[in-house]
Amino acid sequence: MNKMIMAAVAALCVCGCSQNNDDAIKMITEATFPPYEFLRGQEIVGIDVEICRAIAQKLGKKFQCETVDFDSVIPAVISGKADLAAAGITVTEDRKKNVDFSIPYVTTGIVVVYSKSNPYTGPAQLKGKRIGVQGGTTSETYVLEQLGQEPERSRSPAEAVAALKAGRVDFVIADIDPAKNCVKGENDLAISDFVTSEDYAIAIKKGRPDLLKIIDETIAEIKSDGRLAKWVAEFTAEADSLKNK
Ligand code: GLN
């Protein structure tokens, strides 16, 4: 896991794609979010990468991918540095003010990660506790808005869970899939049921209806032809096997 975290802070990684090319479709992501995006060595891989690669293919364009901190993902499409923001991004009313979202490709949500020596009993228990989250995420918003307190911010779900293991926070809130990956093989850790229901979608700069149409068509296709389900199974297995190394 440490290897994954260290590699993930590398500023720029290519995903087995083309060199810098103005004609390419550029994806921006945050590669500490298995199985949606994570590093296989230096290569960014995962469900979101395959979705965006399929969009680039449909457009007949080359494909590039870069990883930045989660806070910088949406700003990168607003500024035009990237075309597609895909990082397990939850559709929220706030974000809709700044970007356009595709149709959702998965419905999921956040969960509480806890130590079995301090079992989680329900939301009331979180009040006044030290809660670890990845900065800029809907987990952060949950702590700020639903619990009315400041969270302890980390750069990745794995870093937040490392703080839980070290006793620096009492609970972690994170999206279920990276949370499951983090607790894999950790006998003292467990996750709660869903705390929220959230949809993931691809975010793009406002005012690009032609691009949005192609993205929506691609998502509909990969859902109906089984590609999305196949990627979910494959990348979940790969991320879990990397976790156990
Ligand atoms: N789904 C969460 C959000 O959109 C977390 C995404 C992430 O950390 N990559 O805020």
C-alpha cells in the first residue's frame, strides 16, 4: 500500500497512451482511488480510465491521462487543461454550478471506516470525534455540513485510513470502494453500511454539448454491452491484489 501512495504523489503519469498532443482527449484524475483509478507501477489504470479511453476511441482521438490532487481535478476542466474529469466524482448541486455532468455510470456512496475495538454504532456517535477524510470530497462535505465540524484532511483514502490505524483519528469517512480496498487484509478494521447515496459521473467544462452527447452515448453503451461490469470486476481484483503486496 505504501508503494501505491508514494507512486501516486508523482505529479504526472501517462496511461500507456500518446505523448503530449493537442489533438488528444485529456483525462484528469486523482489516482489514489481504487478500483476507479490507481497506479500499476507508473501507469494510471482503473474503471474511469477505461471509460475515458472508450470516449476518446469513439471520438477517434488519441488519449492522455494525468493525475493531480482531488481538489485540482474539477478546476483542470474548467481551465481547459483537460477535457474529461473522471475520478469517482459525485454529482452534486454545488459542482453543477461550475461543470456539466454526464449521465451517471454508477450509484454508490460513502461509508464509515472504523476499528473493531471502537465499533461504529450510528451517525450520532460521530459528533465531536476526529474524523479523517480525503480533502475536497463529499466525505469532507458530510463532516462539515451534516456533523457541523472540521474533519482531519488527508490526500487519499489510504492516508486517512493510515491515520485511523495510528490512532490519530477516531473514524474515517470515504467512498465505499476505496474504503473496501483499504480494509482488505486489515483484521482490526471494518466498514459501515452506506451513509449517503451518490452518483458518479464525468465532469466537463460547461458549454460543450457535442462532447457531452458522445460521453453519454459511450456510458450507455458500456453499461449495456457488459464492458463496465467487466472493468469493475477486473480492476477491483487487481487493486485488491496490489493492496496485499
Ligand atoms: N466521490 C467523492 C467525491 O466526489 C470522492 C471522489 C475521490 O476522492 N476521488 O467527492
